[in-house]
Amino acid sequence: MTCGEISGEESASILSVFRRKLAKKTVKMKKNPPELSGKEKQVSSYRWTVFAIIVLLTVLTRFYKVTEPDHVCWDETHFGKMGSWYINRTFFFDVHPPLGKMLIALSGKLTGYNGTYPFEKPGDKYNGTRYEGMRIFCTTLGALIVPMSFDIVHDLTRSVQASLMASAYILLDVGMITLNQYILLDPILMFFMTASVLGMVKVTKNTEEDRSFSGIWWFWLLFTGLMLACTISVKFVGLFVVLLVGLHTISDLWNVLGNLSKPVIFTVKQLIARAIALIAWPALVYMFFFYIHLEILNRSGNGDGFYSSAFQSKLIGNSLYNASMPRYVAYGAVVTIKNHKTGGGYLHSHFHLYPKGAGARQQQITTYTHKDENNKWRVKYYNKDVNPDDEVDILRNGQLVRLEHVPTRRNLHSHPEQAPLTKKHYQVTGYGENGTGDANDVWKVIIVGGRENERVETVTTSLLFIHYLQNCALTTSGKQLPKWGFEQQEVTCNPNLRDSSAQWNVEDNEFDRLPKVNFEVYAPGFLSRFFESHAVMIQGNAGLKPKEGEVTSQPWQWPINYRGQFFSGSAYRIYLLGNPIIWWSNLVFIAIFLVLFIISAIRHERGYEDFTNPDSESKWRSLRAGAWLFGGWLLHYLPFWAMGRVLYFHHYFPALIFNSMLTGVVFNYLTHRLPIWLRQTVLGASLGVLGWSFVKFSPLAYGMMGPSAGEANSTMNGLKWMESWEF
């Protein structure tokens, strides 16, 4: 071994000594943290002064006119009504998970709302209803987004200027104020989303400062998991922030693994802790929210029909709750027939014909998700009437039947005419007079997986109805009929007998000549109801279509603030639109960030930049912060391009929060090398422009009266900068 060489044992010994010294130094610093210098105290004081001003302005801007207008605005008609149903414990169907609506109901209950206001349509006056508490609750959560954004950016960049600019962009956006001041899920969703990101950066900060597994570290880790569970429990788009935190956690663990002062087992412990706090803990909390939801909503309501017969048997007041009815289906019984697929409706008819151009002009057959008398059918022999004096005859696998619609006395019928919407299927109609029709009314009953001559049972038996002449299966296409079909679901006869939507079950069974049994034994447990709830919600989300006359939008329109939407169409007008200065400059800063990041990456790869010196370290910290915020923007924006469901302008606002925080980071990056006087001048001028635009466009959020913007005597005259704006 030469003079300059070190043996492996010596190397290990030196490394061991270095680790012990580093550990002692860390412990000493924890016991005796270094006192702040005068300059550091000044910076800290400046930070908290700015933060206090931001909080004060947030309170003033968010709670100004929070109870105006005193009538139902936009989607308050949905979420206020759902809050009422929770208070009354009435079951309903919604495409979103339950937490947001439960919190709205809780806030209303605690502030004196009794759950009786109907929330029928936008514009209805509240007339003394205690709605204020629900609005103030949603506004409070929306207001907290601003100070949390300030803290997030400060933890990412260590820059008060970046934090100030980021929070100002969110604070002074009139669209954000509008979306936060009403009884909606959006402020609740964005609060939990922002809180998840706050927890994420706090965990990383404490990990980098060698506080892993300390009390504060565990607090923020569990807080992050809780906020993730809350976000996705409000809307399924909360999955986007779950993905962001997941990617950030992987990056964190990679950095921990690269810290040679820590043993590999330390990384393993980190991985286990993160899995518990960010996967297992949120999953349990998420399920707990659904448990509360299903326990509260225990009374039958208008959402029953979206769920299986077994699910409905748990709802007080439902015809299946603690129900007693014949176990078997007999000829002559009056039954309701429910489609077996998730969210399937009841076989239904009514006194209306198919219109011209939609096949034969015979009686409409649809599926309908609500219970009523038009869902009732009588089971008849295919070739004769049922004689009440004859012996009871049970319907069996493979037998032929006619199904007579009880209210209209027309038979379920199909023929080789195209279905109104699904042209490859045959039309299904109601045909005949007083129960008499023709051979096209005959159907063969097949029990799915059944034995020969097996008896058809109520609720539990899955059935196919095969048309005797056309050899097609009675099914529902899942397509919504136009207004002439009352927007109910299309029923067709599919030549493909393997159609998964062609399975049905008998739900209600009225027949006095058979003994009745209690169906409580078929009531499902929590896990069955939990999974069925999700299947119904996912299907409902995918099938969302715009209502007639409703203003929808496309993702390309959102970042450019192309068109807003009316929250209130009365004389007191509220219009959801972003502050154009903020939205358009946000796009500019995204472009600048991409250019800066690419240039810095190239320079680093070419060896032009050394990130070990303090100035470059600060620069790289800003770029890394920008990269994560840009990733948050992408994750909350790009997925909407692939969605088939109806989309609205307000879906962009979670992405806007990330964009605004990114703007603060990039602004600071561009100006931090300027002389202090010039930097402060640029900052002051920028904030002045934002303040001016806020004042100009604030009537959009706080209410406009009188003429529209296009008229000369309007207070908004000259501010309609795009023709697509409608205020």
C-alpha cells in the first residue's frame, strides 16, 4: 500500500468516526438551537408581518357580502338540498363522495338550519331560512387557501417575496372569491387539496432538517394522510393530489436513500412510515366517512332506485325494508323488474308513444330509477289468462310469459324495428289493448346459471328475458332518451344474448296466495354497500350529460379565461370569471418557467453551473419548487382532456392554485438578483396592477346591478375585453 492509499478498514473507521461526530453535532443543535442573528430576526419579523397582512386582506375580501344575494345561486340548489337530506337522514344519490355534503349539513345544523328549505331552483329567495352558516363555513375553508399557499411557497423557496406574490395571485382573483362564497363543494375540495400540499412540504422540510420520526414529523405526516383522505372524500378528482403527493414521496425517499450519513435501514423505516401514514391511514379514514354516510342516510329517498334491491332493503321506508313478500314468483303476480347492472333502473312504461322517426309509434318502454306505479307488471301465461281459481303455478326457468304493464294494460313487446338510439338493437314497446296483443309479446325467461325447471325467486334470481320470435335479449343501453322520453334510459332488445346489461331481477312481488317470508336475510353488510356505492358513483360520473340550456366548456377554454358562467341571473348578477390580469400572466409565467428549467438543466448537464455554492443552491431550490408546482398544475388540468363527462369552467380552479403559486416562485427567481430598490419597485408595481384589476373586476364577485357591460351607462363598461364574456 502506498503513502496516499487508505485501506478498507481505515476507510470504514474514518466514516464511523465522522458519523458519530455528525450525530453528536445534530443532538447538540437540537438541544441548543443556534440563536437567530439580527438580520435573520428582521427577515422573520418581515415574513410574519407580510403574512398577517395577507390574512387580514383575505378575511376582508372573502367575507364581504358573503350572505348576498339572499337567494339560491347556481349549484346551491344541489348541495344545499343534499345538506337538507343529511339533516333529515333521507337517502339520495350523488356522483361525488359524501364528506363535502356531510360537512355542509353539519355546518347548517350547528347554525340553526332545520333542513326544510327545498332549494328548488336558482333565484328562489331564502326568506328567513338560516342559510348563512353554510355559506360562511364554505367561505372560511376557501379563505384558508390563501395563507396556506403563502406557507407552502415559503417552505419551498425560503422567500417572503415569492410567498407574497403567490398568495396575492390567489387573494386578488375575483373568480376564486366567487367560487368560495357559496354552498358548494369547490371551496371544501380546494381547502383539503391545499392542506394536503402543505402537509407534503412540511414533511419534506422536517425530513431535510433531520427531524424524521420526531413528534412534529409524525404530526405532519399523519396530517397529510388525513387531508388526502378528505380531498378524495369530497370529489374523486382529489385523486390528482394523491398522485402528486405519491410522486413527491417517492422523490423524498430517493433523496433519503442518497444520504450516506444514514444507514439503509433508515430508508426502510421511512418507507414503512410513509406507507402507513399515506396509504393505510387515508384508506381507513376514507372508509370511515362512508360508514358515517351510510349510517346517517338510513331512510328511503329518491336515490333508492340507483342501487340494488339488496342495498335498498337496508333503508327504512323502502318497500324492501324488513319486507315480507312471497319467496317465489307465480303466474298472476304483480312485480317490479329491476335491471341488474350497477345503477340500473326499473322496467317502466307510461301513457306516451314513441315519436315519429323513432320506430313504430307504439307505447314507450324505458328504465326509470325512481319507484312509482308505472314500474308494475303482471306475469301472465304466454297463451292464456291466469284463472284465480286454478292452483298456484310458480314461474320456472325456460318458460314462456307475457308481461302486462299494469297501469296501461299493454304488453311488453318487440319487433324488427330499429331502437330509437341504439340502431343495432330492436325497438321495445308496449303493445295491445287490455292485455291482448300478438305473438311478439312472448318472452322466454332464463335464470342465469340456473337448472332446468328451477323456480324464479324474488330479489335473488338473475333473469334474462329472451324474445321468442326475434331471439334477442331485453336490455338497457344506458343511453338517455331526449325530452320526448322524459330523459329516461332507453330499453332495447339486443341480438347479442351475452349483453351484460340484459340481466334483471324481480324486486317487489305482490301475490296474496303464497306465504310471505322476511327478506331481511338479504340485507348486505357495510363492505358490500361500500363497493356498490362506488360502482354507482363511477357510472353516474361517466354518464353525466349537460342539461338543456346549460353553459358547458372545454379544457382549452379554461386557462385563457375564455368564458365564465352566471351564478345568479336575477337583477343582482354574479358572474364567475377569473381576474384576466392574473389568469393571462399566469400563462406567461408557465412559459417562462419551462424555458428557465430547460436552460438550467442543459447548463447543469454541460457543467456550467455548480449547485454547491449558496446562490446556485437558492436558484436550484426555486427551480425544484417550480417543477413540483408545475407538476401539480399538470395533474389537475391535463386529465380533463381525456374525460368523456360534461365539463364546466369551475373544474380548472384547483389547477389555478398551483399555477398562481408557480407564478410567485418564477417572479422571485427573475427578480432576486436585482438591486433591492429595483426589486421592491417591480414588486410594488406588480401588486398595484393586481390590486387595480381586482377593484375593476370585483363587481363580478360582489354583485352587479343595472345595465350589462356592453352599454355605455354600465359600471362595467369597457371591461368586456373578450366577446365571449357575458356580463
